[in-house]
Amino acid sequence: PVCMDACNYCVLLERGCSKPLDQLITTSRSLLHDVFNKLYDNIENSFKKFNEIISRPSDERAELFFDFLQLASKSIKAVTYVIDKHMAERLAELKASKNVDMMVVTDSESLSRNIRQLLTASGIQVRTMPNVHAKIYIVDDAIALIGSANLTKKALAENYENIELKTKPDEVKRLVDNFVEIWNNARQSEG
């Protein structure tokens, strides 16, 4: 007997196979090809939907941004020109619920004393740097958002901003390296 689907595309076609269903599931090239194509299509559709939402100002975009940060299991690294009170509170809530390492660099002139105290009291490491204008948000050193959006409710919910999702390891590594350089050149923020 041949493989159940009689496709002759099996990686290892065994005559007299006692478990033809197992062979079909684990070794059929055509089945694997179909599975990978469906996975690829699902991933592409997810990215497409994500990019549709992230490209237009809305409350949904602001929530999607925090959904992105909630993916973190180890760390969140952020560089932003300014953080408003609403977003600082959301970061503090996220820190309390996830207990991940959080490192934030912001412009020295834009960070208010109250927001600095809120962040540092929550266990978020904060550094400041004059003239920092980058907007980089990295989760677990594996996925990132970059663009023009500051960490403010207005930027995420109301402003037209350029925001891009980066998932390719070499692109994310470059952003992590950029963050580390900024972090090392920034000064410790006192709560």
C-alpha cells in the first residue's frame, strides 16, 4: 500500500506502513506545504489588519499599542520625546501586572517631575537625554514599533503618525543596539 493520499510526494514513502495516517500527517510534503501556506496567509492577514489599525489615529490604535506592549514577557525598552500622564499611568499599570524590566529614555526638557516620579515609583527605569527625538518601542528584544508617535494619548489616538512594525531579527537587533547606545549616553533620572 502507498500513502493514504496516494500523492507520491511523501518525504519517506514506506510500503506496508502500519500507521498510514501518522505518515500522512508527519511526512506528506503536500500536506506540509498546505499547512505552511495557510500559516503564512494567517500571519500576513494579521500583519495587514495590524497595519490598517496602526496607520490611522483612533482609540483602537492606542489600545493596539498597549496590546503590543503586553506581549512582553521579559522587557520593554522605549525611547520617546515625551510621555503624558495617561500613558505614564498605563505603563505603571503594565509594570505592576507583568513585572517585566522596563527602560524608558525621554527628552530631559519634556519629562515633568510628576511623570518621572510616577514612572520611577512604579519600578520603571528612566533616563533622560537632551534633544532625544527618536520613537522606538521594543518588546523582549524581538519585535519593535518605530515611527513618529510619542508616548502620548494624543499621538496614538488623535494624530496622524507614521508607525511601523519591525519583526525581522536583523532590523530589531539594529534597534536594540540603537537603544543601548542611547541608554548608555543618557543620564539617570532621579525620582
